[in-house]
Amino acid sequence: MTAVKDYLDERHDKLDFYTKAITNAHGQNHPEVFDVRQEYIKLCLDARDGKNLNDNFEQLRQTTHDYAIPNDVCPVFEATYHMLKSADDINASA
């Protein structure tokens, strides 16, 4: 759990900015990014509170179709999903 929290803390500014940016850039064609943004916020709050994050990551996997990158998105979208997947992988190995 601490490893996931540390990972999220280290990337908080970037992920916060990126999850907002992809809603603006891709929300029209990929409305799921609005849910990704909300799920990211909840993930951070739950990590801060020391909660089990398995349900958070399960929801993110469902929303993102296992972090699948659509063909028509920018590098920021791709980076966002890669960082969230890395956090999920850290959580799974803990």
C-alpha cells in the first residue's frame, strides 16, 4: 500500500494535470475520461486515508478497458493510462 501511495504522491501534480487535460482534449470522443478523472480523485483520497485500493483499480480497469489506448488520442492521454496502469501493477504486487 505504501508503495502505491508513494507512486501516486510522486506523480500527483502530473496525474492531476493530465487527468484534467484529457477531459478537455478527448472528452467529446471519449466520455469515459470524465469517469477516469473522478476515479483518480477518489483513488488519491483513499490512498491518503490508507484504504485498500483494490476496488478503485478494479473500477479503473473497467472504465479504461484494462488501460487500452484508443488510436485517436494524444501522448498525454497515453501517458495518463500508463501511469495509472503502473500504479495498478504496484498495488497488485503488494
